Amino acid sequence: MDYNNFFKSKLDNLKDEGLYRTFREIDRHQNLFPKALEYNEGHNREVEIWCSNDYLNMSQHPEVMQTCIDVISELGTGSGGTRNISGTSSYHVGLEKCLAELHNKDRALVFPSAYTANQSTISILCKNIDDIEIFSDELNHASLIEGIRNSGAKYHIFKHNNIDDLEKKLNDCDIEKPKLIVCESIYSMEGIRSPLKEIVRLAKKYNSLTYLDEVHSVGLYGPSGSGIAAELGIDRDIDIINGTLSKSFGQMGGYIAANADLIDYIRSFAPGFIFTSSINPSVAAASIKSIEISKVAETLRLKIRENSSIIREGLRSVNIPFIDNESHIVPILVKGPLECKQISKLLLDDFGIYIQPVFYPTVPKGEERLRVTITPKHSKADIDNFISCINEAWNILNFERAESKNLNSRA
């Protein structure tokens, strides 16, 4: 076999379909955000970031940075290994206590990423429970899907946020069989919430465990930023909550929170936890400090909601199609991967607006988009300029406008 030819042909096919991904070299310098510097062929220029998941800009908070620096000076840059060998510091232990408290759970378990936490937890949980059946929302994240598939368990995919379809599938299953319902609180590519109260009601009715991915809601919603389940008062009813340290908290890593026995079970049996080096102690310490600050950062959360409303109003005013929702994520709909990449490039090259195109497999084909994320550091002037730029780019490319009565639909 000609291996190089195989790889090249696959890449050529990807490029022909418009699905090849390119990366721009962007440095988010401290004190500049939402501005940043783009590096291109030895030159740099200032651009404005509109797609960062560092929602509260905690990665550049002075106290968080200083905490990280202090612990690096104290313990160095690495953890020393896996948690069971040499990679558990007092900061790892403190972070897990902090996360358990945040989610009103007995215990928490930190992983190197939320992807690993999802994949490892679901896989080992369902691999070892005989005859378990999994019920998964059709728009669940790739990490959830991989965990489900790797478990080898029987699974059912229910229509997105469709309670009737979920109940029909649960009802078709033997009531005595163990079950797991897997969903997200906010779907990151739509910014739409799931009907969590109804899902919890069905879980109780059909004797099912629940697994909730709160990655895009922790830090931003609920009391002290503890997530949407807490906001709805059902956090104790969710069996396993997954979250991340790398978005609102501005660090690196992921975690699960649950009752003590379940956490101990995952800690003791999941290969993705046992055989992976732990996050650096400095990152764990910075995460603790970031969570402490975020818990009392209601002003920042209010500012994000305010900014989100302003940008949606602006998009409506110029008939740019987007998915309307009540979150900090504003998906602008651009059908076609080539078209999506085209407007992304135009916005950056001509207007200094950095927002990456989103296409298959991140979203289904035909639902390509620019995923706008708002932060408290975006000013009203920034938002007005963004609306003006995207409106002009839309005109240059002669893209179809939304009908005003149709703006809330998924085009």
C-alpha cells in the first residue's frame, strides 16, 4: 500500500468538499482582549476576537495568573505523573473539593480535559453495567458519542430536545433494565438549553441514571455560576455532572461530580483516568482561584447577558439569519462550508474581525455557521462595529438575508 498517497487523497477529498480546516496564528496578549495580534508571514496586526470560549476572561485575571505563577515557583511546571503514582498534589485535592461544593455533590474527579472525562466516564460506566441501555440526544458532543460507542452498550438516539421521542424510546425499553440518559444543558453550536426538568422527570419515571454535560454553562448560569441544573433547582437530581475548567474558568482540564461511590468507581476503573498524567498543580491552583472569583462575579454574568441581547438586536436590525436563544452563544447561519470559510476570511482580512467558520463534522452539513461568543470585555462600540462589519461583508458576498418573521428559526 502507498500510505502517503492514501493520506494525500483523503486530504484532497476533504479540500474538495470545503471541509479542510486552517488555523490562523493569533496571540491574545494580556490587557488587550478582546483585541489580539495575528501573525502572518512575519508581520503582525491587531484583530478583534469574537469566538473565544474564555467567557469571563479568567485566563488573564491578575489574581489567577499570580496564583499560577506562585505555584510554579513552589512546585514546578509538571504534575509528575498519573494521579495514582505521583500526580496528586494538595492543589488537586483542593480543586476536587471546590468542584464538589460548586455542584452540590459528595465528590468530584478531575481529568486532563472535559473530553476525556466524558469519554472515560460513560465508557467504563456502561461497559460494566450488564444490559444497560443509553438514551442520547442527537446533537450531543463528540466526546459523549465516543464514550457511548466505546462502552459497547445498546444505545438509542432521541430527537434533539424532544421529550416525546425520548419517552417513547424509554417506554419501549424493559422497565427493569438499567438505563442512562445523556444530554447537555446548553448545546454549544446552537446556544439552546435542553428541557432538563422534563428529562429528570422521565429519568425518575423510568428508573434511569442521568449524565449532564454542563461545559458551556458552568461559571455563567445558576447561583454562583454553578450551572443550569442548579439554576433550575435540580442539581441533586442529576446523577453525574460533567464540566470544564477551560472555558469560563480560563484554565485547562475537565471533571465530573457525583455521589461518593460513583466517583470512587470511576476513579478505580476508568483507564482514561488511571493511565493519564494529571493536570499541572499550578493549573489546579489557578482553577481554584478562578472558581472563587467567578462565584461572586454576578456583574460579569449580567454583562454577558446584556451584550448577548444587544448583538441579537443588531443582527435582527440588518436581517442577518441567526439561531435565537437565551444564552451567550449567537450562531450566525451561513449555508455551505465554502461560503462560511469565505465570509470568515473576508471578516478577518478586510475588517480585522476574527471568527472561525464552523462546519461538518462539528455541525451537520447544510447547517454551517459563525459561532459568536460574547464576553463582558466586549463594549457597546465593539458590538456596533461587529454588526456594521458583518452587514457589509454580507452585502459584498451577496448572501441571502433572513426574513424578519423568520429570524427565530433554524434556516
